[in-house]
Amino acid sequence: MSAEPPIDGYCPHCGAEVPEEALACPECGSCSETGWSTKASYDRIGVDSDDEPFDYEGFLEEEFGDGRPARRSAMQWVWAIVAFLLLVLLLKYQMAL
């Protein structure tokens, strides 16, 4: 283990940015005694390792659903009907003038 912070400026344990002159990570407290090792991993923050390929399709599914358009809720339909009725009444009132 080295006494200097990581060269890339990020803590190998938590991934936080570490200033060059820092003796320890400002987020997790890692230091030369606890492990400024280049072999340390980002396991604690859930970053995927480079050994596994990124599952883009899985990411899209998780973030945006299955690609089908979302169904309208009942309340959206109620507001749409109310807006339509108000428009019809407004037009009818304008025609009566």
C-alpha cells in the first residue's frame, strides 16, 4: 500500500474525489494505513467491474420499462372529459351570442 492518495484523484474504496494534498479521503476516511491500494475496488458503491460487459438492454428495461406506452390513469380520463365538456359549453355559449 502506498502513502500517497491515488493518482487518478478518486478514492479506491468509495469513489469520492480526493484532493491532491489530502492525507485521507474526505468521504470514507481511507488513508495510507487503511488502503490507498491500486488493487482496491469500487465494490462498496456498486460500480460494475470492467470484467463484466455492460447490459444496455437491461439498463433500458430498468430505467424506462418495457417500451410500451404508459396507460392513462382513470383520473386523466376524468380531466380529459371535463376539459372537453367545458370546451363544448364555451363554444355553445359563443354561438348563442
